[in-house]
Amino acid sequence: MYLKDESIQNSENRCLDMRPVSNRLEKKEGMNMVESRCGLLCSSCEFREQMNCPGCTQMEKPFWGDSCPVKSCCEEKKLGHCGLCSEFPCALLHQFAYDMEQSDNGQRIEQCKQWKNGT
């Protein structure tokens, strides 16, 4: 878990605010706030309310298991989300986006691209 005032550098040496979304400014018109490490939009996830899930950027351990390999990878590399990684999109993210039970047909990869581009 990141400290409230902690920030990190992304792959382009820009400072990223790693505080939980709830501690940051509200969403600006036309811009999406980063909601997850993998590109999943937590705001539209059915488990958010059912499981009282604050989103992976704000939790140490996910409710669905002991760990999430995508979350762990991003945090080990000190990246805000997968789109900032020099290996993006990697085999692990591709597996989550297309092959796993929770597949979204690549929507999370496209979302990470949008976050990287600030749109």
C-alpha cells in the first residue's frame, strides 16, 4: 500500500500520484482517473458494491484471492497501471484480457492505452 503523499515516476519520468483515488481531486471533465492496475474500470464493476471493494489501487490484498499477479507486477515496478510499462501489453495482461474467466475481450488493454495518453 502506498503512503498518502507518495508518488512514483512512470516510464517517461513523469511523477504519478499513487494516493488512492478517493484522496485525489475529482475526475475532470472528459478525463478518466486510473481505477485499477490492469485497466479494469472499477466504477462499472458489479463486485464493487457487492464485496465493498475499494479497487486494487486502494487495497493490499484483493478480495478474490491471496494476490493478483497484475497488481503485484505493477506495484513491484512502481507503475500506476500496465499501460506505463515498457513491456505493455505483456503476456500476463493479454491472458487476463482474453483468456481468463473474467475476460473482457481486450477492453482493459485499450483502457490502459487511454490512461497512458491522458484520455
